[in-house]
Amino acid sequence: MPRTKSRICDVTGIKTSENNFYKNQSHVKAVDNLRRTTGATKEQMQRMFHQINNY
């Protein structure tokens, strides 16, 4: 049985399946959806997740 490849999201720092990433992107689809919905930049999202992870 083949192993599922995984990557680390550069915004959240979470290791997850490559299926959760768009092709040629370094962050997961959920981050991209949040970013589009809120109008936040990738850097703002990184700062938010960094603060949550260090709280």
C-alpha cells in the first residue's frame, strides 16, 4: 500500500497530506479560502497562526 505524501504548510506550520495543497502552492487550500474570504494577506495569516500556535 503506497504511503500518502505529506508537506508542511508554511502559513500554519501543520504537516498534512499533499492533497490539501493546490499545485505549486506552499500553503493549504483552507488557508487560501480563509484568505480570500477575509481579504487578509498571506503574511497576515502567517502572523495570526504564529500567534495562535505560541499562545
